[in-house]
Amino acid sequence: MDNVIQTDAAINPGNSGGPLLNSGGQVVGVNIAVSQEGQNIGFALPINVVKEALNNFNSTGQFDRPFLGVRYKVITRDIALLNDVPEGVYVMEVVEGSPAETGGIEEGI
């Protein structure tokens, strides 16, 4: 992931959207994800990125978010070895009219 803070602060399911605080109690980020493979490795959006998004929302009424248009399943090394398939992601669905469809990404690949 680009432009995120990696943290070992505990981020449990349901904690996304909560603040990441420094030792002075200042908000330095907003929790967004936790690694399923790492022990207690989480990620947060830096507060300046959040402020920029809020300013954009207040000006335009919209959040600009990237959208690829795929639903996928991660194929870990263990799963890949057990099923004799490549490690990576398996495209389960391509959203009609999405950038993924326009770019030629196909389901099942």
C-alpha cells in the first residue's frame, strides 16, 4: 500500500476509522487495515491525507477514490503450492463498465 503509516499498534476488526495517536495524544493517522499474515501489523492513512480528502469533500461534496472494479481472492504461497497454481490474486469478478473491464482484465485469471 502506498502513502500509509505502518504501525504495530493493535488494530482489531471493527477499529478501522479510529485514530492512530502518538505519545502526546495527537492524531497522526486514521486506522484503515490490518495484515492478516503479520502479527499485529496495521496500517493508517496519514492525517494530512485525511485532511486533504475532507477539504475536497467539503468543496465538492464527493470523495475521490480509486476504483478498479474487481473482486478477487488472494492466493498465498501455501494455497498456491497445495493447489499447483501461481501465488498472487485470482480475479473472481470484473464489474461491468469498470476500468478493469475497459483494461481487458478477465475473470478467472
